[in-house]
Amino acid sequence: MSALPLRLGVNIDHVATVRNARGGTYPDPVRAALLAVEVGADGITAHLREDRRHIRDADMAALRRHLSVPLNFEMAATDAMVALALGLKPHAACLVPENRAERTTEGGLDIVGGRDHLGPRIRALAEAGIRVSLFVEPDEAVMEAAHALGAPVVELHTGRYCEAVVAGDAAASAHERARIVRAAGHGQRLGLEIHAGHGLTTGSVGPIAQISEIRELNIGHALIADAIFVGLAQAVRDMRAAMDAARR
């Protein structure tokens, strides 16, 4: 049996980072999102951080109005963010850990230790018809905890795998990929839909795209970085081509 198609979610946070560096309204994250969809993105991801360092509330509202594809709202698991999501009604909400001192998300949610904190928020989002995903470490015990919490989707953190690829450490990258394979397989057997992301580039995406249990990759920084050299449309096309070639 051939693997199911692999979706690409494009994260447009760092278009807003560039805009905010000078203030004003340019470049517009919504324009970037629409262009990404035009050339092959299956969905758009945006992380509304508590400190609003890149995406802002108005961006989320504009994305919700203009997109014809699913909007994935990355957010901290706080009452304030849940309230915003309930008002916005995106297709999906991905709960992520958030530390104001970090430059980017540094790891997966502690869903084993944070069960009491996460459970009510997952239920509130799900009852509003929002598909909930949890950004987690690729670990079989974590898959079981996610299933017990009632989240239908997990997004496996690929950061350590990508760091090993960048370092040229073949043994470490193989080890980290094997962790992702085991977690994806176990999660799928439990009935979870498996997504993955963080740090993926056209050079590292192939071995992850080959994992048949993974249904969606969410990629942002590499696409915006590549866009400096080739333009956003070509960057998305190149990522789409690398994913599709590996999937085949």
C-alpha cells in the first residue's frame, strides 16, 4: 500500500518578524500566506505568542478571513490564548510550550506532568469544533499520554534530528529519526494523526517525509530564509518537491 499524501503547512511567523523590525504594515503576512497557498501549501500555521513578538491579533483575524485552506493556530496552553482561539475559530489549534526568553520553541510540551493543566483546555477547544494538536517529543510514552488526554493529533518535534543533520552527525541523526519512526508508528496505532515539524529544510526533510505515518509537516523558518535568495513562491515549490520526491 502506498503512503498517503503528505500535507505541507507553511508557517508565516517570520514574515511578521521582518515587518515588526521596522514597524508599519510591510511585508504583510497574509499576502505571504496567500502566495504560499497558490504555489502548493495545504495549510497555514501562525504562532500568536504571548509577547506578540511576530504575529499579532490582527494578523490572526485577517488570516481567518482571507484563507481558503486550514489555519493552524499555534498557541500556549493558557486561558487567555484559549479564549482568543474560541473567538477566532481556526481549523486547528496546536498547543506548544512557550518561554518568553527563548528565540524559538525549544522542545515539546510536558504532557505527562501537565495533564491536569492541559486537559480542560483541550476539551474546551475540541467542544468548539477546533482540531487540537499537541507539539510533543517523539516518545512512545508521550504518544500514550496524548491519547489519554483526548487530543486527536500530535506534532512530533524534529528539532534534535535537524540539529544532528546540520552538525553532520550521521549516527545522531539516524538515532533521532529512529525515535521519530517509533513514536509515529505507536501514535498511529493508538489512533492519533501524526504531524511533524521544527527545523526542517529541503536538505533534511526527505528522511522525515519518507515516514509513512506522518500526514503533515509544518515548516516556516527555512522557507522564509530561502525566500531571501529565491523568493517565497520558489522556496515553497522547492520544499513541496523535496517532500513529494521523498514520499514517492
